[in-house]
Amino acid sequence: MDHLMEESDIERILIPLVVPPKTSQIPPNNLPTTKDAFHKFPQEWGWRLDNEFKLDILAGESTGKIARFGVLLQAWLYFGLILTVVQMGDEPILQYDDLYSGNHLSTKNLKAAVEKWVDWEIRNPEGRWIRLIQVGYVLEKARHVVRTNCSSTLEIEPGMERDAGEDDSSTAEAGREELSAMPRGYTTATREPRHLTDDCALALMLVGEYLWAAKSRILQQCGENLVGWHADDDAGWGPPRYILDRMISRRWCPHAVFLLKGQLRSSATLLLHAWSTYEKCEDRMVTWHKDCDRKICRARTMDREGNYTNLCLPKDLSRHEPDQDDCEMVGPDMDEILKVLGSTDHSSRGGSDIPLIRFDSPDDGPISFAVESLRRQNPQPFATISHVWSDGWGNEKVNKLRTCQLRFIRRQLRRANGGKDIPFWMDTLVVPVREFAEGEEMDWDWREKKTKAIAQIFELFEKSTYTVILDNGLCSMPPGLQEKPADAAMKILASGWMRRLWTLHEAFLSKKRYVTFLETADEHDNLTNLETLLEQLNTPAAQKSPLVSWVRDLLLQNIMDREAKIHADPEKRFAQRQAAMLVAGTWRAATWRTTSNAAHESLALATLLNVTYKGTEIEEAGLTMDNTQEKLTRLVREFWREFHLTYKNCIPAGIIFLPGEKVNLLGYGWAPMTWMSAHEADYPDPLSRWTAETDLLEQKGLLVQYPGFLLHTESRESRKQILGVDQTLTVPKFTFPVDNSLLEWYSVRPADSEAKIEYLEGILESTHPLAIILSRPQPKAAPPEIGLLVEVYSIDDEKIRREGDDGSRQRYSCQVIRRVHVWRETAKSYLAGPGRNGPVRARDIDESTDAVGAADRSDTPHWRIIGGIFTEIKDDCCVGETLSSTQKWIVDGYFSPDRGKRKPNPNMPPSALPREGAKGKEINASGPTSSQEASPENPQETPFYHKISLPWSFVGRRTSADNPAIQPSAVSTSKPPGPGNLRRERTRPPDAEFAPREGLAQAERSMRRSETFRDAGAQPKPRLRRTHTLFNPK
């Protein structure tokens, strides 16, 4: 739209005017211009909003004044929104005629009007706080309505057959899964009552986001941001089907489309900008992507046999006709590289074991290199190369690149260094690689030097003078006009370089970064200094533009520029709050990235965060592509162990709320298997807040501090509803009150619709209490807030012997069932209260309800609790007990030996080992299961009963076979406690104490490093716990 074209090279979109001045169903003089009129507008024209902000036609409307869906939305959320928000002294700055031109909408006057509004609010402080609150209500409602009724979702469809004669490079293979952008809440079919065109929906999003950003700027400049009175959800108003559908129909990489939607926070403005930026150079998003899907981008340069290879650069980059046979593969002398890597005595020559290479051949002669080592004292200036491996800048077999590639690199290094050659480091040319014959093993000396070369990456990028960034897509695109820096920034933000994990590490550590754009014939400098670009995006004039401000913030987030400043200050780096924020920033930047070798993730993250991993399995991660699930699980465990030792008590507590598969090891069920989840940030972002220090309790879980609700139920049926196994419910949801006023009710539903819970049957039969961990106290009505549904298997009321803690609080040990969305109920039936004169009927609460008989006048939920007959209400009665914001939880997941293919620990007694084919339904709380090995005389032979019959004090402790202090006589065979007597049934043998964790960090590290971690069978001993983790999910 017009207001965006001044700031970037966004295409002009002609959006039809459906509220014309003379023939409109809604006359222009009926458009809302006051806050009161804005909120009442839909109902005046025959529509109403439900509790989810979905628009529905009013039932029983008798006036016949029902506006068409598309007309209503444009009149209300385009014209009405601008006229109501952009005002000076309650008078609209713009008029209806200023917002269209001919038969199309026009926003050419919007930018100047918004600036007038912002300036007026800054200069008129009297009453400003209330005006901004009222504007906030208007914009908040508008955003909810647009998200619910006008946005779209990405769905997967079966692959389509390829038409005869279609080019393989631009068309999906038959049977490949296809993405589809489906509208939410509207249809493009013209005869349907909810008809709306994609471009009209896009217009509502773009205008809404622009006004939202203007209001945020006023709050920031005036300091009127009253806590709790303004929305803190900064996600966009989309995503728009208009953009997503075009990306998909033009055969863009499905993975790139999926990532851009999440990376750009579903912002219609940013997605339109990304589309406009790459539309003219979209080969980058199409070529090589025919095998990609939503989860994986498989694009890479390939030969005719489909093998990865180094192709010659295009003519405009290589400056010669591409010819694979004539363009020689060249690299440094690897014997010299290995010699430097293997050197140990540096004192006499001031060198090091870090190799650098330098071009030492004339420009017109064959390429050759000299090898030198980085000086420890007064290191010489040198450069590093950050590149996209799949673009053909890597080599899996030899440390060589094509001559045209090397000449291109040399030109960029010289441009950044005033026309002179400079020593440099590039992993393709320096980190040793080689081909191994089938059955040949990697010799130890070569293996050691390769791991050493990888470990040097942190120091190299941290000390380099500058880094040159190579991405084939960026190298084929001009950076754009200097007066429109947002264009260059968006090209970088949406590039392949921004989607690789190792490049995050390299961008984070580098002091100066040059992005390589298209070379021109006049030898114009094609390098863009990233630091200079960020300064251009931060000028006062640029920051007035929401688009520029958003692009800058996302660019800073995705290269971790703010976190780099923390890293550069050693005093801040190891402060608890700052270290946790460093992890949070890394998560946000890594979530949209990928790596071709899954084992590299732990190595790259450990290197980026400067975690000491020498002597652990991480050190050799990625030496081969043979990565089993068991191996990847061990790597994640080693990463968090070493992180905890490096940054004590700094694991961010919010990590327990993150999505995706979790580690399948006792004590680590809170940890994500991967940081690269490609998941949009939840609300509220659990990693954005520092709550309290955490503690990693080996074999138990992560100790965190969060508010929550303890749920009280009385029957299997009510528990069934909470767990979401009630087949009568289309969407699993339950609602409960939290105090005796019965005015505060919360609803809960699963946050991840695709997530499959393996242990629900066993959890259903358990009598352990259920609870909800909240990411912050008192969730709001909208949007829903992220939380966790957990099963509490132990309550520890012993004193927590930690400095600064009074020791009076209890700790709940729990296992996560699922992530959930929690919100405050605003339905009238819950807000009405119990009344003073008995039950209030539904008819009396909601006037829009059609009462057709006494059978439909059901009691409100309040009186089911106050006066309901127990036998009638027990199956759907649930109340919540509010837990303090300082409540401590020891969080773990459900452990499945089958899922992780974990080998039995030979030191564990047979009674604690899982049995093949055991089913959750075999649990019997009053005795052993019906398995052939079990009998009433020998209950310990049944693994399920062995777990549920141990007293609470044994949770986290070893069995009598490992600890003489725990004798078989101490084992209880009583029925597991229910919520009411959970604490009373605990016993605690006086000898069964663990040694304190304090002071054991070095001992733990030494012990683990002395283990033979290459033995895949070596596993920590699983603890005995009251869980249903042995239920066979088959």
C-alpha cells in the first residue's frame, strides 16, 4: 500500500473499494469516529462477536439491516479504525474521502496524518494516559477480530502429479507433500455469506499493524506505558493468505515459506516486504528446492547423479563461462595445515596451533596458498569467511574449491582490506576432511586434529579483523538504495545464510561483518558493512517507520547483536540474569535455523555459548553422519550438564515451556531435543522473563519457580476431561474456579494440536494430583497464555538449604503431560457470579440466548459447586488451588525406554527394568499386575507396581541393591496416596540422605570426563519414581 512504498521497494497493490460513497450498503456518514461507536458498530449492522472474537450474524435480527461480511470489515476495520484512532482532540485528522482514490483504497495520506497524531499526543500530556488506554482497547479488539476472521493457516496437502513437459527444477515431485494457505474465518467464494477477498484482508492487516506501531511509539516516547493496561503481544496481525498463496504458487521452498511465516512473526507488513524483495530474484527460493518439504530444506548444489558438488559460479560472479572441466579444484597444502594443528611448542616462535592461509599467487596465474599460524601475542590482522555450505562453498571430500570460487573470495577479501591480500580462515579449506574407504576407521591422530580445528572456531571468529559473508542468493542481488536500508536488511533477514546454524555462531562472534551482494561491471563496492547498515536503520527518521523498526529489531535478534555485547563483557557474561538472557537470545535466533548434521547442534551451541566441553562426547560430535537417537540424546544431556557447570544456576526457567520433542532421559525430560524447532514464540514469551535461579538436579529434573494451580477432582471422569481423553469433546477443554468468590474462572486446552501423549491411559488411572504451571500469575482473557499440565508425584516439605531462601516452601516434583493454553474466562455464565437468591439461569444471563424450554435453562457452574448433589456433579467438578508465584517445581518428563531405545542398566535390579509388551492398563493400585512373572507373593517382579509402591522419600534415590541404607523392609505396598493424603503417607529413613550438591561441580566434571563416553551402552542409572513411564505406547 502507498504508505509503505516510501520506505521500501514494496509492490503497489490495488485493493478494491467495497464501501463506495454513493452505493455502499453502509453509507460513509455512518462510519464510526468515536470509541463508543467503534465498539458498537458490528451489532448495529447485524453482526456480533463471540468470546473468541469470531463474527456471527445476530440471531433473531428483525430490522433487516445486515451488512455483507466484506463490507462490514472494510467499513469498520479500515475506514472506522483510521478515523477512530488517528485523531487530535477527539477530531479525526483524515476524512473518508482521504482514504480512497477512484475504485481503490489509498493510504497516501496516512503517513502524514499518523505523524500529526503522534506529535500532537507528545505535545499534549493532559489526559494522554486515558486516551492511549482507549486507543489500546480499539486496536486490541481490531487485532483479535482480524486474526480470527481474516488470517490464514499453512496446511499440508498430498503432492500433486506433475504435468507433462513441466520443468523438474520448478515443480514438485509427484507425491511430495504440498503446502496450502487456507483462510481462517472467511471464504473467497463470492456467494458465501462470509465472502472476503485476500487483498481486502491484507489491507486490514497492513493498516492495523501501522497504527499499532504508531501507538507503541507514543508509549515509548512519552513513558505512558501503564503496567497491565497495554498489550505486550507484539506479533503481527496476519499471516495474510494473499502473500502465502503467492509464495506457494510460485513454487517457493516450502521450508522457507514456513520459516518466514514464523521468523517474521506472522506480520503482514514484513511478509509483504519479504515477498517483494525476493520476487524479482526468486530463483533463490525455487532452484534446487524440488525435494524440500515443510520440515526440511534439501536444496544443495548437485551434479547430474544427484551428489553434492562444487559448481562453477554463474558467469556474472565467476567472470568466465562456467565449465566444470576447465575450472580446477585448488586448496592449501594440507600437510602444512596438519603440521600447524599438531604443533605444541609455540614459545620460541610466538605462533600457535591455529592455521591461517593466504593467497600468494599473482592475479592472472594459477591459485596457490601459503600457510601460516596465528600469533598468540599481537595477532596479525586476518579475516574469516562465513558461508552457506549447501550453496557449493563446502566440500565433503577434500579441502579444495573451484578456481572461480577462490578468485571471487579473493576479490571480496581485498575490497574489505583496502585492496590488499590478507590471511584468512575458511572451514572448507582448513578443517581437515577426507574420504574413507568402506570399513576404514578414522585414525586417532587425524581425528584429534580435526576436533581441534573445530574447537578453534570460537577463538578465530572472536579475534578476526572482519568476516565476509557469502550467500549465493545475496551475491546475485543488488543491496538496494542507500535511502531505503530496510530493503538490504530484509534481503539478509530472508536469506539462506540466516537459516543455517553455524552462521549464527559466526555472526555472533564477529566484530565486523561484510555482506557480499551483487558485483557490478564498474567494480563498485558490493560489500555492505552490517554495522553501518544497522546504524542506518537506527536514525531518528528511519525509526519513525514501523517497517524499518521491525526489520532492524528482527535483524538484531537473528544475529544476536544485543547478546554479543553481553558476551564481550566477562563480568556480565557470568551474571545469572545475563547468562540466562544469553541462552534466551540464542534460542530465538536458532529456532529458525537448520544444520545438515544433527550432531553439530550441540557442538555449535556449546561453542557459541563458550561452554567447556573438552573431554565430553560433544568434542567429537559430527565427525561422522552416523547419528542415532540415543547418541543425540546423550549430546543434549552433556550440553546441559556442561552449561550448568559453566554458568551455575543459569539455565533459563522458561525453557520448560518450549515446544517440540523432549529428551528421553530421567532428569532431562524438560530439555528440548533440538533448539531448531521452527516454532513461533508463545505468549507470553517464557524466555523473555527472568524469574529466579534454577538448579539442575541430576536424575530428578530442573528446579524452577513459577505460579500455578493445584487441581482438585473427585472422579475418573473429571480427570478424563482434564487429560483430554474424553472422546465426546471435539476440542479437549476444561474450566475451573480458583477461589470461593466463584468470579475467577480459567479455561485450559492443549497448546499443540499435533502432539501425541503416550501415557494418558496410565495417568488417568493414577491418583496423583494434577496441576498447571503458569508462565506468569493470573493469565489474561486474550490471547491465551502458555502453561504446562503436569502430574505431581511428590511433595517435598523439607527445608531448601540454599542461601537467601527461608526454607519454608514446598517443592512439587512433577512430570509434564502437555503444554496448554490458559485464559481467564469472560463468558457471561462465569462472570455473573453465584447470585444472592439461588441459581441464575442461562436465559437471564445472556439476552441473545433463545430460550425454548425449561430443559435449556441449565444452572450456572457456580451453583453446581455451591448446591449441587455430589453424585450428579462429581464427574465434571474441578476446582483450582492458587499456588504462589514463588512456588518451586522440580520438572521432568515421562521416561520411555522404548522411545529412546535405551539399553537396560546391568546394575539395576530386575524388578526395576521394563518388560517387553507391558501395557499401562496392567497397573493395579492394590497389587501387582497380571503379567506372568508377577504374583501376589512376589510383587516386586512387576515394574509398574514396583514404581507406584515405593514411599515418597525414595523418589530420586537408588534401590537397596545400590544403597544399603534403603532396605527392602522399608518398601511400602500400600495404595498410592490421593490428593488429600499425599503428604501424610511419606516416610523417610534417616540414613537415606544424598550428599549436598554444593562444592561438587569439579568432582562431577572430573567423574564424567573420566567415563568412556564413546561406549554407547554406558548410561546413568535410572531412578525409581512414581511414574507411568514404563507404559508401552505401542
